[in-house]
Amino acid sequence: MKVLVVGGGGREHAIIKKLKENKEISKIYALPGNGGIARDAECVAIGATDIEGIVDFAVKENIDYAVVAPDDPLVLGCVDALNAKGIPCFGPEAKAAIIEGSKVFSKNLMKKYGIPTAEYEVFTDAAKALEYVEKSELPYVIKADGLALGKGVIIPETKEEAMDAIISIMNEGKFGKSGDQIVIEEFLTGPEVSVLAFTDGKVVKPMISSMDHKRAHDNDEGLNTGGMGTIAPNPYYTEAAAKECMEKIFLPTINAMNAEGRTFKGCLYFGLMLTPKGAKVIEYNCRFGDPETQVVLPLLESDLFTIMKAVTEGRLAETEVKFSSKHACCVVMASEGYPVSYKKGFELTIPEASENKVYVAGAKLESGKLLTNGGRVLGATAVEDTLENAISAAYKLVETIHFGNAFYRRDIGRKALNATEV
């Protein structure tokens, strides 16, 4: 079978490496892929948001199955367009992908169906939003309505910072049309948990939990990023928490989407906060998280392609989704200056023996050399019997990888280790 994977980051690299384990698949194309992915799939220079180009390629090459991984093409209707040509896909249709595409939609959905989340207000007028924050007590969270590369969430430390954020998003168009509306919501406290889940719109099969590290620098300082590293499983996500989330969040969300005529099939990401008043939803994503995928999929013992086809065909209930009892840690190596500005084009060297444990996000091939080509360059992942060993092995792996202006957090997993010691 010929499989097409839309996207070109570390998440897509992890998906492709896992798909390669299935002997049914004879060829994998990545659109557009990257220089690191080129070692595992044939990369084609068609952008992830070039829906027409993706569909034309899929038809021309007689693609048997497509995996649409990033948020943008899902929200733009890539799955719809491929399905219209008879190509089965893993990923939700546009009408379901709106659960990530619009925070206003998702907040209103949770309110309507009683799914626990933070209290919130929606604003379409910057003046009214400014008036609201002036009267409100900190802390609160400001979110752009639409997609913003994981950077559309601001937790201001002062009212001046809050006002600057609103002006930047709504008046100056920092995130384009994604900032035409904003959500200002209650600041929740408690451990954060990421849970990715397979769903065919009928049943939900959660993957192993994980803990992301969003801030750029150690001790959760600096700007929010797309993610600087992650561990799995998350020690805060107990069996009791998992049961509560299934009953109060996961199944109610799937049922709510069905009731709205927006059946969700694919990977639904639940960003959760375990508050003193119970688990609450911080955000939904309509796809695999990045870099959570880089620790979750290495722990998946069942065949990913078999699961994906079962999701597409509505057979998830009868399909095994089994995870290892081991632990995984992924440390993201980024370019100095990320997420603001950074230099690219440094030669990247990854030892051949380590390639299977490295997921490349931002790199290109030029004259046979791998060069950095992004903010987040790669994720170095280790799987071990204990969390402590997984963290140690991931950092040992990082020490073997080299490129100019590399930087990474030195405390990935520390918070999780502290939780296991309590």
C-alpha cells in the first residue's frame, strides 16, 4: 500500500517511523516532509496547506491511504477533499476540526454540554476586552480564537501586559484572522496533563498520558513555545483521574460533537488541568500533539496503521490499542532565540546509531548535508524501564547530536520525577 503523510515536523517523523513497522505499507510519501524525514520517506515539495496540490498528487500516485497530521490542513478541509476523490484518511473533516480551529466554538460547546472547563468571556471588540481586563483581577488567560502555531495563549503577569496582548492580537493582527475574536478565561491551577485519544466517533481509546513543557527556558520561565520536551506517562494522571476524564470529558465530548452533526474521527487531543475541583479541559486539538507524539508512539505496542484504518472504518471498538509499561522522555533541541528569532543553516549531525530515536522537525538537505531550518530542530527520545532512566538516556542522546546555536531545556521531566518522589 502507498501511504501519504501530510506535514513536515517532528510529529510527522514520529508517525512515519511508526507506520514503517507495518509490512503492508510499501511506500510512504511526506508532503512536504523535511531533510530528516527524507531518510524514512520520500519527501515531495508540496506544502501542508496546498490542498489542491496534495489532492492532485494523491490521485496521480494512486495513494491508498492518507494521514493528515497538522492542524492547518485539517481545519482547511484536506480530509474532505481527499475523501471526495475516494482516498480514505486518518483525521477529522473540517466540520469536526473546528474543535481546535475555533476556541470560541470549543468553549461554547463545553458550556452547552456541561463539560468541565474554565469560566470565560468572548470578545470581538478590543475596547470591550481592554475594559474587561482593567476591571478584572489577575491572573487570567488570553487566547486568540484561531490557530496560532501554539503561541496564541498569553498568561499576562501585569494588566499592562494583558492590554498589550489584546492590542497586539486584535488591533495589530499578530495572528491574522485568528485574533478577530479572543477568549479571556479563568486561570486554573493544578498539574497539566496531555491525553491523545483515538476515536471513530463511537468509542474513545485514550493513548498513554504525557506531560508537555511549553515554556522556552528551565523552571518554566520564558515565552510559550510549541513544546520544549515531554515525558510519558504523566505521574499525576492516576487511574482515578483517567476514570473521571473518561466519564466527564472524553465521552461527553464525542457525544457532544455527534449531537452537533460534527462527528470526530481521528486523534483528539485533550489538554487537561487536574484542579482541586476536578479535571477540566484547557484546550482541544484535532490531531496528534507535538512533541507529545514523540513519546506516546514509541510506547505504542499495537500497530499504528491497523488502528488508523479501524478509526477510518468505524471499527475501533474491536481493535487493540496497547501501550508498553515503560517510560519515555523527549528533549527538544531548538535554535537559540526560538520562539522569537533565530539563525538557520547550521550543519546538523546525528549519529547513525541514534537515528531511530531522533525525530527531526526543522532541517533541510542541501548538497547531501543536513542543515537546520527551523526553531525547533529535533526531538531526542529515549524509552527505558523507569522515568529517571528515560530522562538520563534522553540527555545522553542530546550530547551526541551537534549543530551551531543549539539550545535546550535541562529540566525536562524534573517536575514529573518530583511527583513520583512525593
